[in-house]
Amino acid sequence: MADGGKNLFPAWRLVLMAALAGVVAGAVAVYVSGPPSGNAPLPQPAAQAEPDEADVAACAAKSDKAKAVGEAATGEVAAMLSADPPQSVKNLAFNAPDGTPMTLADRSGKTLLVNLWATWCAPCRAEMPALDALQKELGGEKFEVVAVNVDTGDDAKPKKFLEEIGIENLAYYRDNTLDLFNDMKKRGLALGLPVTLLVDAEGCLLAHMNGPAEWAGDDARRLVGAAQN
């Protein structure tokens, strides 16, 4: 926590990781063009679908809420930008913890902090304990951190990493195809990794961020609270 000097993501590290995020952004193109690692095939997520027109209209009407969330993005989460305009992301597809295909619509009713990460991404690795702490504190029927691993290949490497650093509260969401990342890239939301979306209970994107943040502190809690109001 940020209180009492127990910040899980010190300010100096945040600055360093933000700088590294720019390097990661340049590396993604190389990563995408490379061959998958590992031999074991995984279930493939559903194809990324276009949002329904009614959902698009409903989300676009939430500009005031998105602006309020953007104004709440201060301190350690100041890089979170309000969606302009808010857009429906409920059709973003990846695999559930049990390996079956799902979309964000399957988590309707919850405010979601959706985070794309990979084991080769240094800023992603650094912020994972803070995301785990946020899920432990706020996770439940009304909120969830949806951390989606986008390593290609099989599950061995990402699962080993999560075990080694003691992640206990984050469910293991997965997309080894990079379709999810590429869809976010087409939408202008993803430049590199990590990329984080703040999504309301109706599947509307309210704010987004490229790069790491301190997710276990008071600033992050206030941001989530603003999205839930």
C-alpha cells in the first residue's frame, strides 16, 4: 500500500518503467512478427467482433462520466486518460481462467480494470504485485482486475512467473494469439505493453492508459471509485 512507506511501486521505479514502456512499444512489432514459442496448442479466443450499434450509442452518451473519471486520475495514476468518446469494449475476446473463450460482456455488472501484460515486458512484471493487491482489496461482485496475459505459445512460462512472484488473487486470463492487443491497437488504445482499460459495469470504456502505474495506492482506489459512481 502507499500508506506508511509501503508503496509497492516506488515513484523512481514508475518513472523508469514508463521510460521502458516506450521501448516495449517499439518491440511489439518485432514480437508480433516472430514465431510462437512452445508446442502445445491452446484453445483460441473468439474472434474480435464489432460492437453492437446500440451499445456504441449507449457508451457514447457517457462522456460526462468519462470526463469525471479522467479528472479523478491523479498522482500515481495520472497517466490514465478519459475516453473521448467512451466506447463499447464488451466484445473484446480472450480466454477465461478455465480456458474457454469469453468476452468482457461475460463480466457485465462489474467495473473492470483490464490489464494486458506479458512476461517479456519489464514494466508489466513490475506492476503485477500491485494489481494483485488491488484485486485482493477491492475485488468482488462489483469490481475485478482482469489481467490478460498475451504471451504466445503455451501457458508454462506465464504461470511459472505468477507462481514465482506470489500472485494469489488475480485470475489467469489469456490470449496467446495477440488478436486482443491488435484490436486495441486498431482502436488507438494500445501502443505497447502494459495497456490498461477502465471499463464500467455496462462494458463502456471510460479511461485508458499505456505504461505502468501504482495500482495498490490511494490514487488507484479513488480512480476505481469514480468509475463506480
